[in-house]
Amino acid sequence: MNRRKFSLLSIAVVALFLLYYLYGGSTTPAGQPPLIRLNDSNLAALKDAFNGSASSVRVLLLVSPT
């Protein structure tokens, strides 16, 4: 296998791994609620849950791939 084919194969493997990592299924530990994606329809539920636990520590983490 020449160097160019090896490079293309390596790039393809990395790209497939990234696609699976970013868009594949995700699981959470036992006892933790499942992960959700925020959108306009569930933003009010997040706000209510966040404000409803005012006596405990709250952390909100927003992750963006860009």
C-alpha cells in the first residue's frame, strides 16, 4: 500500500469515527435522565426544571461542535 492510499484510508477512518461520536447514539449512567437536544419546543421545560431546584446546586452545560 503506498503512502497516498494509507493517508486516504486514515482520513476516512477518522471521519467515520467522528461521525459516529457526534451523531451516534448516546447512553447515560443508571439513575441519570437521558440526554436531550434543546429546541424551541422543550426550552420551557428546561427553564421550569432549572428554576424549580433553586435550593440545590445547578449546572448548565451547552456544548457546540463549532
